[in-house]
Amino acid sequence: MTGHDELRCMLMRGGTSKGAYFLAGDLPADPAARDDLLLRVMGSPDPRQIDGMGGAHPLTSKVAVVSASEHPEADVDYLFLQVGVDAPEVSDRQNCGNLLAGVGPFAVERGLVPAGEAETSVRIRMVNSDDLATATFPTPGGRVDYTGDAEISGVPGTAAAVVIEFPPGGSPLLPTGNVRDTIAGTEVTCVDNGMPTVLLAASDLKITGYEAPKDLEEDLALADRLREIRLTAGRLMGLGDVEHTTVPKMTLLAPPRDGGAVTTRTFIPVRCHTSIGVLGAASVGAGLRIEGAVGHDLARLPDGDRLRIEHPTGFLDIETSVADGAEGARPVARRTAVVRTARKIFDGTVFPRSAGTAPVRHAQGENG
Ligand code: NQM
């Protein structure tokens, strides 16, 4: 498409997030031009995103860019871009396991992957983290069927299950090399099972861990403390200066209240998540299983791989297993799997705000 003054776009709910899905070939190849265009598509920067498709929250200001993959074990490449709401920023420094749920169906809808007669498995390379995932979902008669009886917390009603399997990733599970670190007088565990995450005990921060996200967001002393810990944790985790990035996430842990393994409140990193990210939950799940980690003792860990992570609007069930590393080395993640749902909301043409109407700040990693 020339000029990019209008472009093909599918709006999808992926898990508990919502985002604009594009074929890579429909966007400018140059990352700076692409990011400028996406800010104009989403209506950023503006706290209400009134002039674009964004939903005025980080969880609804997301973009998936999908293309055929050259990776021998993947069908498609998925690049996730977090579009700032009130800041003119587009970041590829984090991955998103929620929009991931829509990538397989979108790939079939756009003809990148042929549909099976009953169900289809799409092998996805997540470009941001260079990890792989396989998503399996129903395609009766060769068409994606979004209807079904799977229910996930944070989404009203039911939809078809998208089962996502993650093979063990390449990054170390404990990026600082330690099971625990002490940062600004607070005990933390820095863990990465798909999403760099800092685990903290809510009680160490003088909160219960059961507060509503809005109340936590209004606690300015808590925000300052989390910011200080996060900046140091980011450096210790090898992420460099994380002032303008959305990773690491900060997850506050408390004992479970509703029959799950643990209760969570997650900062992503300034707004408090209304539920929890998929890969964030995978990191929490793996972290809790490590003896000596923050949260291990306050969690109720059942037998088997499945853990119920409680969050502000319900729970997320995640299957994780962790093994001891060879010869006393640090533990490694063995397997992670999750059930999500996704839905096509509209497919059509989006008309971005005209160019040159706002500045762009690029907060990009090596993929940008
Ligand atoms: O952790 C929010 C979300 C996410 C990311 C965030 C995600 C994940 O809920 O896999 O999905 O942590 O910024 O979509």
C-alpha cells in the first residue's frame, strides 16, 4: 500500500488485551516510519487516545505485526509493539502473551497458514524475545471458529480455546544469577520465564496485596519505592536503563484467597494490571517453584504442573515446571502452557491521523 494514509488492519481481542493486527507487508519497513504511523493509528500521545483506535490503557494500546517466518521451526513471525498512551513511544522491548492468542487465527484469516479441517496449530516465532510458541485452535471446515465454551477471567462470556505451548526459552530463568537479591532494603526475586519480572512480597511494601488496582495506583509512596527498585533490578537483570521501558514488570505477591496458589498485583510498570499478563504469569509461576525465591513460602503449591495465579479480576491457570540445572547450576524452566481465547472484532481499513502532528520517542531493543 503506498503512502500509508490508509491501511488494512484487524482489531482483535487477544486474551485480556486488545490490539491492532497488521501484516508486516502492510506497514512501512523502516521502524521509525512504522512507529510514527502506529502512533497516529492509535491516537497517541493522548490520555484518552480520542483520535485513534487505542483504548486509553496500556492493555488496549497494542499492536501485533505478523509475517511468514523463515525460521525452520516457525510458520509465522510475530512482533509485538507496545504503543504509549500519553507518551509518544512505541516499544519492542517486551513481548505480549495475550496478543499472542490472536496471532494464529490472524495468520489463518490472512492466508499465511492453511487451516486444518478440524483444528489448526500455528508455530509462532516471537520476534521480541526470539522464543517459540505453538497455538492450537478450532478451524471446523477450514475456517477459524471463535465461538466455544472456554472462559478466562477478565473477559465476559466464553469463546473458543486457544491452547498455547511454550518450549523452554533461551534466556536464563534467574537473570541476576541469584535466587534472591536485596534492592533498596527489599528482598526480591528477578525471574524471566518469557517476561522479565521482579517478585516482591506485598507485606514488605506495607500493603496487603489484595487492594484494588486503582487504589494501588494512587499510592504515590508505593509508586516511588517500586520505581527505585525497578531501575536497579533492570540493571541487575542485564536490561540496562529501564526508565523508559515497560520491562521488568513488578509483581507483588500475597497468600492466595480463592483456592489458588498465590495472589498477585502487577505493575506494568506504572499502571497496575487489571489481571496479569500471560508471560508475566508464566514468570511468576516458574519463580514460585524455586526454593528460596520470594513467594515460594507464601504460595500454596499444588502437585502437578498447573498453578492458579489469582489477580484483581479472577485467576489465570498456567502450567509450568522447573528443573534443577545440571551440576548444581541455577534452575531452568522445562515446560509452560496456557489456555487463552481470542476474537476477531473487526477487519477493515484504518485511517491514521495525518503525519507530523506529534513527536515520536523510540524505546526500542535490538529488533527495532
Ligand atoms: O505478560 C501486559 C498483557 C500484558 C503482557 C503487560 C502479556 C504477558 O496482559 O504475556 O500479555 O504486562 O504489559 O497483555
